[in-house]
Amino acid sequence: MSGDSGGYRGAGLRLLSMYGVCAGDAVSVVTAEGEMSGILMPRYESASEDYIVIKLKSGYNAGVDVSKVKSIEKIDSAKGEAPAAPPVPAENPGLPRVALISTGGTIASKIDYRTGGVKAALSASELYASVPELASHATVDPEVLMSEYSENLTPEHWAAIAEKVAEKVRSGKYSGVVISHGTDTMHYTAAALSFALQGLPVPVVLVGAQRSSDRPSSDAALNMLGATVFAATAGVAGVFVAMHAGTSDDAVAVHVGTRVRKNHTSRRDAFESIDVTPAAIVKGGAVEMQASGIELAPRGRGELKLQSRFDSSVALLKYYPGFDPAMIDSANCKAIILEGTGLGHVNKNCFPSIKKAIEKGVVVCMASQCIWGRVSMTVYDTGRDLLDIGVVPLSDMIAETATAKAMWALANAPNVKKAMQENIAGEISEAIPI
Amino acid sequence: MSGDSGGYRGAGLRLLSMYGVCAGDAVSVVTAEGEMSGILMPRYESASEDYIVIKLKSGYNAGVDVSKVKSIEKIDSAKGEAPAAPPVPAENPGLPRVALISTGGTIASKIDYRTGGVKAALSASELYASVPELASHATVDPEVLMSEYSENLTPEHWAAIAEKVAEKVRSGKYSGVVISHGTDTMHYTAAALSFALQGLPVPVVLVGAQRSSDRPSSDAALNMLGATVFAATAGVAGVFVAMHAGTSDDAVAVHVGTRVRKNHTSRRDAFESIDVTPAAIVKGGAVEMQASGIELAPRGRGELKLQSRFDSSVALLKYYPGFDPAMIDSANCKAIILEGTGLGHVNKNCFPSIKKAIEKGVVVCMASQCIWGRVSMTVYDTGRDLLDIGVVPLSDMIAETATAKAMWALANAPNVKKAMQENIAGEISEAIPI
């Protein structure tokens, strides 16, 4: 890496040359405010040239004004390669067996000091080997299915994951399945799998990380441990998401797959159950079940029914003031999930377009952009008019779950409109008769 | 109303005829489970005919299975008309003067027992008269500007409201302005007014209600009182939203207009500050300022700059797995706010469409559908690629605020892209140099 400018230009590059350091080096930088040490990070090309960036031990980046730097000392030279993976722990035949399916994302990634970003890199076995505590709770059989950031996953990937899970479950060898996954769309995948994998006899647990495994502040190890313990030992079956329960590093919340949402861009406890409480907390290697408000299937009873096809001809449209009803007309799809305001409303100027879509056979459903609470469309004129036009109210189903469900229903349900209103996987509370 | 079936059919209608009661009557109904009394509500046409609905004193509706009814007793006949408005309280010349602009919504509505729903109905003076406590805090000059549910408000309405506020402020007569507003899009209007009314010398406070004024559980009175006390006495200026701070009926939170969101469909404390704390709590008729993290202008210093034009040529597009990039191509607009996943990502299959839009001159910005946290687009390849294409990262600006801001910027800012990244009204935290 020596000689590589690391993206630095102008004043920043001159400063680094003066002290003979380059991106990736461990450095100590002295300014008027004091001294800070860490890894000199490469610069993104369009960044200001007046700052250098140090990744501190805390895992956070600090920008340092070039004009304020008094001296830079090189502590260690850039390391081009990650250390070799530690050996896989020895197998304990008395422990439950868990299948680990790796799909990519931060949990299976490490910081790339060359580009300054995070790259999908760790294999499932490297990950397993890097969380040695797993070995005392379960025997984990890892398999890399794909290596994708979750923002790039599509309904075709959901199908592939569902089929791989079904294969593992049907082998009869596993007490549960863990899926490592990018966090960006993990809740969409969890919802999709909840419909594609009905009648599961074991828990299937999606797990991710908000900070990559090789960072000191990483949540990867605790999340992986929580997911694996739940998959191996919980008395319930179905699809779940396991992530940090809070900012302290000791508890993992296990959310029902159709009732969870990523509600923060960066916090480790970004995932929250919506309108219900998490199904369980895993703490100190033990599962504590909670009354979530969702009826869960007991472990061991179900017979898996794999329905892995998805039809992505669904538009999720969020309403806002100034929304152009032509967006409904031009949505070339078989189902529309409207994210309305409040109890499930849109401007009355959208009614003709919605009516036209329904007359063409498009299933138009209403969720709320409020996130929490339920759609209730008989309280105001607007809601009643929309019901009259034929809009399907989705009660407390969250919009992301509704989108995945509609893609599943289009490919599998004999009556899509009816399927959208039925509770299939805990996604919708019983409607109160009105 | 006698003789009106109130929407009842079949078994329900036969039962009501048998006991000589009709919709709107106060009744007592006896079933095997006990007795309940309340107002017999009319039925929505497509509702099941096997239930009658009683509105209980708590304000909630209860459905009663027709087959389980043992008897119905009429306690009072239906009242066709609301009682006349109480008189406007006498003026106290020593009190601050507040302008109240009524735009409609639940806070200015009452239940219509004929249709079973809620209708915009109360005039601003009726509302003022129905919250007599106001008279000891301020002299309120009410004016009805419009009477619309907020889901029907458009950027043209924002302009009309901004102009009316400017007229009130410029008169020099008022210590503050209160705007009663439907809650569905109140946060969008608050953001829009924050940009259209820069340099305000007084507080402008939007206020709504989640339950209509004539219901026992209504939050209208407390919210109106909190908004008026803040408008009359707070030491700061700017645009704010005042709503219940919690479920108990004693405190109102005052949120910064660009940092607030409706996060629950029905709870009285549905409005929450995002990534900051509320600017103030109003309790017991007094304002307690809080450290919100947003710098607020002091009262009395600003010189109002009215910029009330909006260009609604903005598309807010929420990304989801299976999102069709053609939705970007077909968005006929000058600016796009992408609600990406996580730190600000979309599937790489959207990159060509985004690039094409930017090349056509469309300003494409990135907010996060996580709601909380900030967009950070240099952490992963996906974000860096999007920055290279020319996408504008919006840090911690919420998507709803970004949408209103873009509509304002298109009509008023010399450089829309630059305006979107600048902090104009507390909507975006200073970007950390990267």
C-alpha cells in the first residue's frame, strides 16, 4: 500500500508525505487540542482535502483539520491482509445442531482499509470460528448461500433462501436454522420467509450486525450467540429476527418475523417489534420467552409447507401532500400497498386513480405511514369513501410486511384480497367487527 | 332521525325495530355478559348485519352480537343538533393576544351521529369557547381560514396558511399564532411553514387532536391550551407542533416544526420529535424549555421573510426489495427524495435510472426509511457509488421534512441541491466532515 495516496489530495496529501505515513498505518496525531491515535483512514475521493481521518479504538472516525496538525508519528505500518481465520472448534456430540446459512451483510464483513469501507468478506466458517462461545451451546454447520449486501436482495433471493432453509429443515438433522443477513432489508426477508415457510417445526432466526465483526464495538458476536441459542433451544417454531435488545452488550431481543422493523440507521438496537413486544430475550445464554401478543407455534408440531414463489409486481406507494395521482396510474403492477396518513387516508384527488386501478383488477391495500397503530377506515369520511371504492384495510400490518406478503400472495394465494386480510403468520391482529 | 334505519339491515334492523330504538338514541343493552349503555351508533353500509354498535361513555365503540341481545331499553331519544356554542369569554386587556387560525381536522370537528363518523364542524370561536381555560392565559382572536381534513391539504394550502400567518404576524398585534390543523399531515405543514416563514419574531404553533372535541377522551382542550400558552409566552420564535406529551392528560410537548413525525395512528401522544428532544413541555399552564439539540431563535428579534411559493414537482419514493427502477424513470418531477434502506441505500439495479434522472437535471436526495438516525453514505460501497452518481445525502433530515423542503426549495432557492444540504430551519444537523 506504500505510495498509495489513499484518496488524499492537496493539503492532506502534503501533510502525510511530510511525515511519511499513508492510509492504513497506525498513527499518533498531535494537535493543539491533544493527541489521538488510531488507523489513518483512506479518503473518499470527493471529500474535502483539508481533513485527515483517524479511525479511533472506539471504532468511530475522527476528522482532523490539516491546518491544526502539529506532528504525526507512525506507530505501525499498514497491514494489507486480515489475519488467517482461527480454527473451527471441536464438535461436542451432546449439543443441539444448528444450520447456519450465510447470505452476506455487515455480520459477515470486515473493514477494508484500502477503500475505507466495509466489504462482505468473512465466510460462515470464519464467522463461526470468530464466536467461539457458540461451541458450548450448539454444533453449527455453516454454509455460504450468497454474499450480498441486503439492499441488493430481491424476491428471487428470498425464494433461494426459503428453499435452502426447507432443505435444512427437511434433513431432520437440525434443532433450528440461523440465517446471517444484512440489516438493511432483513425485516423484509423475515416477513417473506414467514409466508413462504409455513408450518415450520423449528425456529428459523435471521441475524445481522450493525458494526462489522472486526470492529471493537461490533454487535456481531452477541447477536450470533443469541440467534443460535434461540434456534437450538427455544420451545417455539416460526421465523424470527434476533438483534441487540438495547445499547448494553448483554441481551438479544427475538422478534416475530412479520412484526419487526429497522427503526434506526446505526444503533445496535435498531430493530424493534411494532405494536407487540419481542417474543423472547436471550441473556446469559438462556432464552426468556415473553408474552408478545402473537400466538406462536410450539416446536416440533408443524409440517413444513414450502411456498417459495414470489411475484414482485407490487408497488409500495407512500402518500404525501402534493402526491401526484399519476403515480398510481403509472404503477405497472398487480397489487398496490398505499402507505396512507393517520388511520389510512390519502387526498380525495387520488380516488379516481385508485378506482381505475381496482377496476383493472389491481388489489389496492391500505397501511399507515405512522408505523405504529392500526389502520381504521370507518372513523372519517375519507376512510369510508376508500372502503367503498374497494381499498383493503390492513389493520396493524406494517407496510414492509404487507409488501412482502402481497408478493407472496400474488404467486400462491387463490384469492389475493382475502389473503391480505387473513392472519397467516402473526402479521395482522384480528379485526374488531365494525 | 326517527324512522331512519341508520344503515342497519337484516337481523340488526329487526332487533332495533322490535325495541323501537334507532341510531342516535341513548340505550341500555342487556346480554348474557351484562348490561352496557351508550349511544346506538349508525352502521357503515358494508358492515356485517349481525352486530349493533354502541358508543360507550369511554368514547370507544363496542360491537354487540345481535343473537346475544336479551333486551334493549331506550334511555333518551336521538339528538339531531349539537347544542348551541357557549358564549365567548370576556376579554382581559392585560393578557397577551394570540391569533388562532383554524384549518380543520379533528380538533375542530365533532362526531356526526348520523353517519357514525367525525365531520369538520366546530368553528374557531366555538372551539375557543369550549376551552374556557384559555381565557385566563391569552386573548384569542379566532379566524376560520379553511375547513379541511389534513389528508386533503396540498402545497397550495400551505401557501395560503403561510400568507395568513404572515398577515397576523405583520399586524404587530400578536404575541404568537396558533394554527388548528388535522393531525394526518400536520408535520408536513409544520415543515413547509418552517421554510416559508423564516425570521419569525414570534412562535407559530400547530395543534391538533386525535379524538374529536365532543368526546370524553378528547385531547383537544389540553393541546389547545398548551399551544396557546406556548404561543403567548415562550421566549423563542419559529414554527412548532404542540400535542400530548404522554398518555396522561397533563403535559403537552412542543416539537420543532422540522423534527416531528406522527408515529402512531391513534394514540394521543402520536407525535414525536425525531433524533432530538422536544423544545418544551407545557404543564400546569407554564412553559418548561428543554435542551432539544436544535438552536432556537429568541422571541422578538427576527424579521419575517415570507416565501410562500411551493413547487410540488417532487416525488417521495420509498425503496423496498422488488422495487421497479421504472418508478424513478416515470416520476415526472424536478426532485426525488429516495427513502432508502439503512444508512441510505437502494439496490444497485436502480443506479442507471438514478443516473439518468440526475443527468436530466432532477435533484435526487437520500433520506432513510429507518426514521431515526442519519444517512451515512461513505460506509459501504453502495452509498459511495450513489454519491459518485450525484445523489445528495440528507444526514438526519426526516423524509417528510425533506419532501416539503424540496417543494419549497424548487420555488425559492437559487441552488436547490445546495439548499437541500444546508440547515435552514433546524431540519439537518451539521454534517461531520468526511
